Amino acid sequence: DAGITQSPRHKVTETGTPVTLRCHQTENHRYMYWYRQDPGHGLRLIHYSYGVKDTDKGEVSDGYSVSRSKTEDFLLTLESATSSQTSVYFCAIKDSLGNSPLHFGNGTRLTVT
Amino acid sequence: DQQVKQNSPSLSVQEGRISILNCDYTNSMFDYFLWYKKYPAEGPTFLISISSIKDKNEDGRFTVFLNKSAKHLSLHIVPSQPGDSAVYFCAASDPGGYQKVTFGTGTKLQVIP
């Protein structure tokens, strides 16, 4: 496994509360990504980062923000969680701009009640 | 707009036979294609990839075929084994925008012993 750790692995929270998910990598890769997986939708990109403090939106970014203050950490924040954000969240890393694959963490299962 | 489509949500195959998973894409800018395998409660793991300059790439029991004119790719698994039972995601990357990777909705493969 690539050195990617997601925390927490499971979380249950209430509607309207803020939630932060953490992705930590030990590979020193420049590129980091947050995806969510939902039935019928596959994996959809939320936000990505191409360096420290450099981030951009993916296709489903509404309601989410990210921060990357260090190469190894990429945080995903739900400012005010909604039930539609119940999902499994995956972090991925990539080492270069060339044709190389993403490597994923084991995911965080988030339930918003 | 689903740019990467996997039209078969599920597939059942007998052990020892060939499994063929299909994927279609609409964005002609995609130039790198990947297949991922996912077991429950784990992150997707990279399986095999192909660049748009090739039409076939082989790795052991896994072969990916790319038909650019039809915007179609397929993954062949020969022979299929029970341990291959998983969800398979097709993905595609374009050279711009920090090579964001777009995923299909997945095909659940069941290999029957």
C-alpha cells in the first residue's frame, strides 16, 4: 500500500455540524485528491491539490472546502454537514504530472443524521 | 454529464473463463486510461493502465484494449479466479488541469467457483 492514512475511518455526525476529514501521506507526492463514492455515481472528484496551499475544485465541490498547509496533509472540511454528504470519502495521491496512477487510501465512511 | 460510462452494473462469470468488462468515454481529450479494482471496505487499487498511443497493454492475466475511434476500452481477465470478485472502475485522465482522473460508475464482477 502507498503510505496514505485517512482519519477517522468512520464518523457519524449530525446535520449542521462541521466535520474535518484528514488525509496523511508519507510518500512526499505533490498531488493529492479527495473523492466521494456513492452508489450509481462511482467516484467523483471533490477537490484536489497540486502543491502546498495550491488547491482547486472538482466536479462536486459545493459544501466542501480543503486546505493543504504541508505536503503530507490534505484536509477536507464540511462546514455544515448535510444528509446528502453521507458517503464514503477517499483520498488519493499521485507523484507526477506524467501518466502515472492515483493511489488511494482506505476511505472514511461518513454518516450525517 | 457522465464522461466515462460503464453500462453494465454487474457481471457473473464461471471460474476459469474470461471476464470482459467494458467502458465507454466521451471526452476525446482523454489520453490515459486506467482500471481499478475495489474490495468492500478498502480503497480502490490500481490494476492496469494504457496510454492513448497504444491499443493494448497486458499484465499477467489482465489485458486492456483501447479503441480510440470508438472511444471504448475493455478489460479482459483470463482465467478468472474467485479472488477477482470485486468492483472494477474504469477511469480516464486528460493532459490538462493537473490530470484530474474521471471515473466510471463501476462494474461488480462475481466469479463463481
